[in-house]
Amino acid sequence: MDIKSTGSRKKLRSKLSIYNDVVVGHVFAAPFILGFVCFSLIPIWMSLFYSFTDYSLGKKEAIFVGLKNFAMLYNDEIFAKSIYITLKYVLISVPLKLIFALFVAVILTRKSRMVAIYRSVYYLPSLIGGSVAVALVWRQLFARKGLFNVILEGIGMDRINWFGDEKMALYPLIFMAIWQFGSSMIIFAAGLKEIPMTYYQAAAIEGANGAKKFFYITLPYLSPIILYNLVMQTISAFLTFTQVFVITGGGPNNGTMLYALNVYNQAFKYDKMGYACAMSWVMLILMTLITLVIFKSSRFWVIDDSEA
């Protein structure tokens, strides 16, 4: 009986220990779970509900209108133009940003005593690049009498009315996005350090030059990291708001009306919260489709370690 009672006590203590671990785990996870439910899950479902209603912040009740908000999108010229401008912004800024980040990462992974300082300096734009203060400085740099026009005059070129020309106004925003390459650069640098040096040594013995080493060793082994950065930076580019809101406000003639700014204007400037929610869900669907295309296409160009 003593042996059986001792064994049962051990089992009880084991169960109580597991139970306590579960309770402690839930207690520590509770702030995140509560924040996710209150600030992410509930707002998502509320936006889905409001997308089928005629609702504004001043109204007490939301009037159900079905698919009217989504139908109105087809006749909205600003909506169509904002999609075009956003896609143009994403397709130009994201590839250039990743190329520049990889270029700097390759340089900074070379042996040097100052590498840590260089990495910190290059990463700073990603920390402060999205702030209002930096956006104001960036607007002054591209002003009529700004630094970039002074440089153009110095090399014998005419000044460019960056924010007064509909065709040119988007490019300062693209340059600013490329300037914020630090986060991608750090990830690329980490990936470059994981590539075994024996591969480069073997390639050198075979007579491969720097370009061949880069295209046949570096890029294939970095392809999973390129995929990660591509997805993350694409999503980030679609959500760009602060820079365009502060620098151009969507002008001139809606030439920089990125999608996030258009949603903001519809919700808070024109007081069409239901319509803005419908636009948000259309953007979510568009981003999801583009992300799926990237993942589906990755099987043709992403190489696993087992395949390398």
C-alpha cells in the first residue's frame, strides 16, 4: 500500500507541476493575447462589418448597404489611380531597395575593424526614416532650392520641380524608401556569414572570378533570405503612409496618392468610414494575392541547402 500511495503521490505532483506550468505560461502570454484580441482581432472583424455599411464616425448607427461600397470602387477614379501609383511605387522601390541592401551587405561583411560602426551607421535610416521629422527634412532636400537641385545646377543640369510635376513627384518617395535599406541589409549580412568559405575557396581553385562566385554561390544560398526580405518589404511598401502624408499629401493631381493615404482620406477627411473599410479589405486581398504569387514563384528560384 505504501508503494502504491507513494506512486500515486508522485503522479499527482507531476500533474500539479504540469498544471502550474500551463497556468504560468498562460499568465505570461495573457498581455499579448489580450492585446491581439483587443487591438487586432476585434478591429479586423469590425472593419469587415463596417465595409458593408454606410458609416461615419459621427453617426450613432451603421446603415447596412450590402456590397454598395465595393461596387462604388469600380467608378472611383482616385481609387484606380491610387492602385496604379502604389503598384508603381512597390515595383520600383522594393527591387532597388533589396539590390542596394545586398550590395552594402556584401561590402560590410568583408573583414575590417570598423565593420560594427559601419553597420550601425547604415542601419540608422531604417530607425528614423519613417518619422515625421525626417520626412520634413526630405521634403526640403527636394525643394526648388533644395540640396538635390543645387547639385544638379552644379553639374550643369536644370532644376527639377520634384513636387510640382505629377510625373516626378513619386521619385523622391522612392528614393526615401531605398534610403531605408538598413533592416534588409542586416538580414542579408547575417545570411552572408552563414555561407561556408570552403565554397568560395573551391571556386577560386577552379578559376572562378568574383562575378561567378556571386551568381553561382552567393545568390543561390541567399535565395531563402531574398524571399523573406522580398515579402516583408513588399508588404511594408504597400502600407507606406507617413512619408507621402507629410511630404506631398498625395499631390500634385493625385500623382502620389498611395493607397494607404487614400484610405485615410476617405475615412477621416471625407468621413466615409464604411467606404474606407471596403478599400482596406480590397487592399488586403490584393496584398494576399501578390504574396501568394511570390511564394508560388519561389519554387523556381529559391534553393534549399539540401538542393545546393
